[in-house]
Amino acid sequence: MEMETLLLAEDKESLARVISEALEPEGYRVEIAATGTEAVRKLASGRRFSFVLTDLRLPGVDGIGVLRASREHNPDCPVIVMTAYGTIEEAVEAMKLGAWDFVQKPVDIDYLALILRRAREHQALKSENLLLRQEFQEKLGLPVIIGDSAPMRELTRKIQRVAPTDSTVLLTGESGTGKELFARAIHALSPRKNRPFVAVNCAAIPDTLIENELFGHEKGSYTGAASRQLGKFELAAGGTVFLDEIGELALSVQSKILRVLQEHSFERIGGQHSIEADVRVVCATNRDLTLAISEGKFREDLFFRIHVFPVEVPSLRARKEDIRPLARFFASRYAAEVGKREMSIGEEAWSVLMQHDWPGNVRELENAIERAVILADGQEIAARDLQLIPTAMGGSLRQVLDLSGTLGEAVGRASERVEREKISEVLRETRDRQLAAERLGITARTLASKMRHHGIDDDETS
């Protein structure tokens, strides 16, 4: 049985010892605070407790104060209060303030164990979909996480399990799956949530600047360094550093990241003294790092340091049942932004959305719905409004397009195909060259020329 930590605030040493010895076989690691002041200090330290059991009458801060501290620093932790005979009114008041339950002294250990088991079951049920509940996301100021598929449930379960720890997390998955979103969720669910979350896109910063960006520099360390500059690891003190696309880092910078993870320290460029790196590191990549290691592009020792807790973010193809709630969410959001009433999605549009392969994942879906909301004539998104590049009913682009030859040759063939398909589609819908030209944003003469070029006849589009 996995041990859960219970904070016991009780000033009578003998009772505290009895409760502790009785609960440990039940799977609780009991940490005793002899005063309310000590209990509040432990709660304020940022440590997470699974449960709090507190006497109402304590030296220093009383049990109500302990309850308030727990609600402030660990709001999802059940608090059970112990009360002596004759102080039931105080226990009722504690319940109104958010206590889970209360027990009377002398404490019946079996009854206390029963209350804790019920609280544990309630927490398990409550936390099952925690990251998928909008009210929780809004409370933490998180971007909205949407999805009820099995892959999403497994992903959120892992994130909720690792978030309270300081373990390094490696998020893997294709581009557009929302890896930064889940990195922010890890931070928001951690004891570091009130400290900075600093994201660094390693692929977007040139190799010549990335070291300075991460670690900062001292005044005069190089030409143009007119003053000291703090790096991201210093700016994130006490919080979380998110290294997105870590696989793009140069080997020289990888060695410095390794030192941060091993020794929890670094030096600014031009600096002579080590600086403590009190940060939690979350990394992300869409590359196969094992392949990069074999190619000599990624350090094996760094890989093992960041691979402590790997989490794969599923592609949208792997959770297609989430397409409908995601599409509805994006349609509602962008309709509000452009001043339209609530948008619906037509059946043909749903068919297109469900058949598409989504190589760009959730980011591609969001962009498609935003574009469709703008293009839609009425309150319903039609299939033509989506303007998706076809992917052969769930196949890859390679199955649809001829990608042989040079980049210019492949792009030219793809452009020709998209142009022909688009012109044919609009002509079929309008059955009028002038209307089709207006919708395509070209002149009727240009349309006629392109129809001749692509061999499109009016009969073919009717």
C-alpha cells in the first residue's frame, strides 16, 4: 500500500503517539506537530499533505487557524478536527469553514480510520478528472484542457501524480499537441505554483544567444555587455523552467543544463561564482532523442537526467473522440471574438473534421475552426468553410501528394493540385463563373485561364 502523509496537530504526546501507531498500518505516514503554530509553519512551507488531523484546542494557533492555513496552502487536502466533549459547537463551526469531518475525544481509532478511508475515496474520485474540469482550470488560471478520451484521462492521471513532486518531466509528442499547456498544468499543481513559470523555446533562439538567455551574463563579460543580465534559470527562482524543444540545443549548452540538473547550480557568462538553481525543470520535444543520441546530437547522460518521468502527449489522431468537444469550444471562442452569435457545425463539416488526419494536431484544428468562423456566411460552419488540405481519409500527405524531387518541384505539384481542387469545388457550389471568380478573389478572365490550364470544363463542375 502506498503511504500517504498525514499531518497530526496534537499537543498531548501520548495521544499523538497512539494515533500515529494506529494509523501507520492503515497506510499513513504520520507527521506530528505539537502546537498549532508548528502545524501552520509546516503547511506554509509548501509541503503537500494528503490529510490534516488537528485538535481544536492547541497551544499557539488553535485548530481553526490550522484549518484556515490548510485551506490557504493546500485547499484540496481534507481536514478532520478532533474535539472534546462539550465543544461540538466549535466542531460545527469548523465544518462550516471547510473541515471534512470531526471526531470526538476520546478518539475511536476504528471510526477515525473509517473517516480517513472515506476521505481518501472521495479524493480519488474528485481528482480523477481534476485537470479536465473547467472550474478547476479557471481557478488555477490555466488554459482550458478539453478531452474525455482514454488517452487524455491517462495523461492527466500521470500529470496529477508527478506534479506535487520535484521530479524532472519530459513531455514528448508531435508538434501542436499542447505540450506547453501540460507543462503549465504541472507547475500549477505543484508546491511551486506561486513562483514563476518561465518558458524557453530552445528552437527559436540562435545557438549564439541561448546560453546568455538561460544563464545571463556579468557586466563586461563580452563586447556590448554594458550591465549584468539575469538568465531564465535565475528569473525562475523557486519556480519552474520549461525547456521546449530541448532536442534543438547545441551540445555545449546541453552540458550546462546537465550541471543544473546534477548540481543545482550554474554560472553567468563571465561569472566567477556559482549561483543556486532552485528550479523544477520540465522539458519537451517532438524529436526522437534516442536517435539524436546515436547521431551524436544529444548527450546520453542528459537524456537520462531529463527522462526521469516521461509523459507522451497523444496526437489528435489517437483521441479522435475529443475532436467534437474541441471544435465546439473553438467555435464558441472565435464566434465571440468576431462578434457572431453562437456557431453550430454542420453534418458535412463534422464528417470532414472526423475524417481528417490532423498532422498539425490541436493547433491545426484550432486554426481551421477560427478560419471557418470567419468565412461562414451564417451561423453554421459548412464543410467548405474549413478549407483543410486533404489527407486521404486519414492518410498522410505522402499518400496524397507526390513529394519526389526537389522541394520546389514537390511544392509546385502540391500547389497545382490544391488550386485545381479549389477551383473545381467553388465552381460546383456556385455553378456560375462570375460568382466563382468573386469567391476565389480573382477576375473572371484569370479564372478562365486557370480552367484551361487545369483542363477544367464547365460540364465537369456541374
